[in-house]
Amino acid sequence: MEQFFKNLSQKILSNVKSDEHVMLNFWGEDSHFTRFNQSKVRQNGFVSDTTLSITLISNQRTCSTSFSLTKNLDNDLSQSLEHFNSLRKDIVFLPEDPFIVFPKEGKSSSQKKSGNLLAIEDVVDSLSPAIKNVDLAGIWASGHIFVGYANSKGLFHWFSTDSYSFDYSLITETEKMVKDTFAGTEFNLDSYNSFMNNSIMQLKMLENTPMQLNPGDYRTYIAPAGVSDLLGMFSWNGLSEGAIRRGQSAFLKMKNDNAKLSPCFSLNEDFSTGLTPMFNDEGELTVTKLPLINDGILKNTLINSRTAKEYNIDSNFASGWEGLRSPVMATGDLNENNISQEIDKGVFLNNLHYLNWSDNIGGRITGMTRYACFWVENGEIVAPIENMRFDDTIYNIFGDNLESVTSHSQFIPDTGTYSSRSFGGTECPGILLNSFSLTL
Amino acid sequence: MENINLKSIFNQLKVNAEWFGVRKVRESNTYRMIRDGNPQANSTGISHGIMVEVLKNGQFAYAASSDMSTASIQEAIDRAIIIAESSSKNPLYNFSEDVRPSNKGNYRSDRSKTDLPLKEINNILFKSYESLKVSDKIVSASATARITETNYQFLSSSGAEIEQDFLIIGSSFDAVSQDKGITQRRTDNGRGRMFQSGYEVFDELELTSMCNKIGEQAVELLYADECPTETTNLVLAPDQMLLQIHESIGHPLEVDRILGDERNYAGWSFVREEDFGTLKYGSDIMNITFDPTIKKELASYGFDDSGKKAEKEYIIKDGVLLRGLGGTESEQRSGIKGVANFRACSWNRPPIDRMANLNLEPGDSSFDDIISGVEKGVYMESNRSWSIDDYRNKFQFGCEYGKLIENGKLTKTIKNPNYRGVTTPFWNNLTKVGDSSTFEVFGTPNCGKGEPNQSVRVGHASPTCLFSNIEVFGGA
């Protein structure tokens, strides 16, 4: 596929006129999706989808178009040139844009990861035996995903990977759930069976009668999957420099008023894992490690080159939407084996659900507890809890109320499949809070 | 490749299955945005491809491709058959072809004005942007247009032959105000303005007047009191009812959720199969319809993706739950009467149960009747925050703009208005439903659900409503 994009891009770019600049973005997937309910197959299918986007810059104006490809070079070249010419017709009617990010020269890159994946006809046979005695709902997603970039200055980037994920929930008869994801690039049946058995063992902890908590403030541990959800909010009107400049960020207080989070909290963009492309839609390579928050102090925000031009600052080559692409939160010194004892009396939350800013500028997030969540008393798990709504600020959760951070982190893969399967994920530890506000 | 003859290809396919169908979708999305006086986006995205579905050994399987050559479609068929055969080794349910009706027909969005030059759209967006900038307290403002054109064709071995054409116009306007460390934001109806319509939506006078009001209210909010924290009467405008209906009625009544398909992602439902016909969902004045026939509403259509003809149905009548939001597959699996809502977001995703247009039918109270009958309460407009649990019970929603109601009158403006509640107690506290003069139609293109994930268009229309004994509160 890399060679196909090279051939196609070279032919398109050979048509660029001297007063034009062009950027090409290429992405797609060949993915197998098998959906399970009650540990049986609900829906099963395959998607092959490839898209090319052309961005034209001319006379200080810009416009872009994207379209589906057939992967037949002649067909795709023909329709690409047709779309390219449409852009040329449209662009003269557009106003000048002072913040255009022009294509640059630079060092090209290519990163390819091939894997060992299950054949589509083997998925049901391979996955079903381990789950036949439990109630499982979830999705198997597997195949090849790719993204490429080329521009009229000769820069070319490629990133592709084979990968699989089995994202599932195991459900007890009392409707309590364990959530987990088995993911990787090299499928191994023994590893899968072992992983699934471990999840099934966790179900036993949920068999006790659930407790209903009253709204109030509770001493709380949030496991890495839940922390990953909280950090996910930093991508929505969070660490974006553009959002901060336009007064639409939960981090305004940190940027403008020197507000601080806990010294226990540090967060980086870290591409050293190699699971996410280091180039953005403008073909710019970011640094391998960008500190965002160090010991509770805001060090960097996410700055795209367009934002940089608009506000006359330096870019750190963030994505166009200035969201986190490869977040890694620093670990602390809380021993995972002592979490219940450290909670002593309070709440153990494995997962959170449906988070949203309830007051974006105030940094307040609301959401629900979900899946394996427990009441802890005298340092022991007593019973699962009924789901509760929380409503608390990042300045409490990662600030005043953050007591400690676990010494090990966990990689939480991004299993999102809107438009296409996602790359990468979030690496983070668990957090112990001396108070967390449950409201309903 | 753009203009293939689907019927000709369909007739050449060799398929060893109980049933097969081919769905071809071409959708273009044009997006134009002006922010802070400069162009921010001028883009068009075209997604074009086919999905084949086969029924083999009682199992549906799909294969989708952006390559629409005859060879590629045949390859997709062959692959789908292999997948269906593997599913039949561990199936959840054995389907018959009855769940793919053999209807023939066409649908086309209603439209008056069929085109508007790019230059004119940009001019209107610029003028709208300028109207948002009512003072130097507006620190950022944007005006956006989104135009979607979709052509959908569906053919099946049982004789279905459907073509549908949609034209969808959306706009959004946004003003951010700041003063003395306080920031507020006001939009047009919480960005719920998306309709099946022609280019007549871009009415310069109407839009600039609306933008002027948005800008003024953004500034007004800077100096407003915080929403009080209390349990009180709550009046919701139609642009917040949109979200209230969507989250606390639409999703819990989607039958695939009730059957557990979504338990790993969007969630389950507090509603159980035995609740249909008996559950008192809301007060006696609550009447909810699935209505794909309102011309302007975003998710109107002639047929769903199974080929079922779309018709208006009462879902909740006089407060009692009657019918589920389930398509033909859910009807066969559960026995619950459903509607034509088996829908996919595009050619590259399989159909699942989606709510489409879900509306609250008008009652008999004018806006003045509602407000004048409230001694103390809060009025809220335009959604800005939403969150609800996986059973669709405990919700918390926030709005952009509020007013106190005191002694039957709207008085002070309040900022950061929020409320929370639990679904059926909340709807059973529905005290007054506005009449048709208060009824407004809205829609959003961003309803997420399904594995693999899908974002679809939904429409919601509602009058203004009064709820009693609701917990309201302000910002951080």
C-alpha cells in the first residue's frame, strides 16, 4: 500500500504548477469486525476503505477535498486529477487566509509493522471456546490500518500496522461487569485463553449483593482505565493552545493564573512507544517526548502550526485539533498490591463512563462509574456498588485531592472505530484521591 | 468509477446464499467556517462505496469496499459468504430473509432553493460573523456552514429496489465573551440547527439577526448571576428538549440495547422487554412519536437500511410505553413491535437500531401559560453539556442560557444553568406541554453508537415543557 501511495502521489504532484502548493493525506483500513452478544456472534463483516485528501494552496488561499479510492492506480489518478482541478476552480472564490500552513521540505519517514493475525474464517472458532460459559458482549477488530503523507516539496511519510483488539465486557447474572481488552499485533491463542481466564476470575468478585451509596465525597481509587478516560477529556477544550487562546479551555487557570495541579501529577506526549504516527496532517514530525505537565506545573500546551501563526508563537507540531495523540502519565510510588489497604474506607473504581465537561472553564467533569466498582472497608473489598454519577474538577482530581499515584502504569489501547480503527492509546497509572464527589 | 450501474453489476453477481443485498452510498460533506474574521475551513469530503450483505445458514454477514468494480463486489460477496459460514458455528440468532423486506420506492428531501454559489455562502458567513461581534467583549466568534448530499441505492435478491436522495443543510454560530476573568459562550440553539432542506436556510437577514442576538446574550451572560442550587420548577426550551428526548427516551428504547448488543459500548437500558404496554414512562400528557415524515426534520427518510418503509408510530402514548425503537431484526429477536429504524451511518458500517426522528407531540399550553403558572423556577435554553449512565437513568445536563422565573414572569438572566435527574421520575414530573406555537424542529449529525462505531443523524422536535421538583445548580 505504501508503494501504491508513492506511485499515486508522485503522479498527482507532477501536475502541481509553480504557483501552487499541495499536500496529500492518505489513510484507510482492511478490517474484520466480529461483534459478540451473550458470547455468540451478533454481527460479522469486513470493511476495505481507502481515502485520499488533497489540500491546494495558491495565492494565499487554501481549500481541500477528500474522496474514496478504489486502489486501482489509473482509476484513482483520473479521479484525483478531476478533484484537483475542481479545487483550482473553487479556490479563486475564497478569501485570503493569513494563517496557512505551507508544505515544507524535510526528512521523510516510513514505519511499518506487520503482525500475525487470525484469518477471518478462524476468528469465531478461536475466540468462542474460552467464553462459552460466560455472558460476553464485545467486538473483535483486526486487520491492517495505514496513514501516509506527501507534499509538493518532496516530503513523504508512511505509517502502517497490523493489529487486533478484542474489547469486551463480561456480565454476571446480577448485571455487574468486568471490562477488558486483549490487543496486540501477534495473536497467540494460549495468551488469549489465559487473558480471558483471568477476566473470568475477576467476575467472582462481583457476585456479592451490590451496595447503593449516598451522594457525597468519598476517598477513592481510580484504576488506569478510568484515569485514561479522565485524561481523554484533556483533548476536548483542554490542552489545546487554540482553545486556551479563545477562552475555551479547562486549563485557562493554569495558563493565565498560574494555578497548579498536584506535584504527583506529570503528563507527556511520548511517541517512543511507536504505536502512533509521529507526523501530523501537515507532515510535521513532533519531538519524541513533549512534557505537558511536570509535577503539577503546566509546561507546554499542544500547539499546531496554524495556531502558532495566528498567535505568533512557536509550533510543537500538534495535530490540527490539538488533542493528545500518545499520552503517557508518570507513575508514582503507590504499591498496586496495597490499594485496598490504602483506601481503607472508600470506593475502588475500575472504569468511568460518558464523561463531559459540566463546566469547561471551571475544569469540572461529570460522568458515571461503570463496570467493576467496589466499596472498600477496613482495607478490604466488601461489595460492588451501584453506578454513581460524579461531578468534580480536574483541579481536585489531579490537584488538591490527589494523594498518590501507582508505581506501575498500564497501556489502555484506543479501540475507537469511528470512521476507521484508531492507532495507539494511553499509558497511565491508577490514582488515589482523598476525596471524590459522587452526586447522584 | 463514480457512476457505476449498480443494477447491471447486481445482475452479474454469482451468489450461493439464501439472500443477498447491495447498498451503494455516495455522500459529500462540504464544510465552510469563518472564525475571527478569517477563513478556517474550506473542505469537501466524499465517501463512496458499497456494502454487500448475504444471508447464509441463517446468518447475515457483510463486506464493504470503496472499490465498486464488478470484480471487487463479487469478491466482497465471496468474503461475506465465508464470514457468514463462520458465524453459523456460534450464532446468537438464526434469521430468515423476512427481516429484509422487498420494498420498491424512492425518497427525496424537500427543497426550494437547490444551489447557492460558494462565494455567496462565504459572504453570508462573513456577515453572520460580523453580527456576532456585538462588542469588544466578544473575544472569539465563528460562523459555519455544513452541506451534505447523499445518494443511497439498495437492491436485493428478494426484489427490493430503493433509491433515496438527501440534501442536508446545517449551520452553527458561536460567540465567546470574556470580561474580568469570566468566560461565557452562546451558540445558535446549542448547535442543533441542521435540517433536510434546500439552500433557503442561508437567509442573510434571518441569520444576521439571529447572530446579533447570540452575541448580545453572550455578553449578557458575563454579568449574570450564577444559577441557584435548589429543587424547583424547570422550564426547558425545545433546543434543550432535543437532548432530553434523545438521551432519556431515544437510547433506552432502542431495542438492540435492551437485547444487550450494546452492553460493551453505549450501554444497556433500564427498560426491559416486559415493560412494553405497561411501563408508565411519564405523566399522562407525554406523547412520543417516531416520525420520519416531517419534511424538514433531519432524520426523515422513506425506507430504513433493511428496506422497511418508514411510517409514523406512537412510541409512548398518554405516558405509557407502547412500542420499541427496533428494526426488523430486533422485532424478530424480541417480539417487540418496532419501527423502521435499522440504519447505518454509511456504506462501510452495518445497520443497527437507531432512533432517527423522535419527537414530543405538542400539548395545549402557550409559552405564556407555562411561564405565568410558575411562581418560582428556572428556564433553560440550548444544550452545552450532557452525560447519562449506561442504563440511561441518571443524567446531568447543562445549558448555555437561563432565566429565573418569579411570580409568573421571566426575570433575571442566569449563567451556567445545570440540572440532574433520573429518567422515569423526571418524565413523570412533566407538568405542562407547550402547544404547536412553541413546537420547534432540531437535529444533530453526531449520535454515536455501535461496534464498530457509527455516528448518525437524528432529529428531535418538541414544544417548550415544564417539569416540577427538579434539582438545578450552577457552575464550578
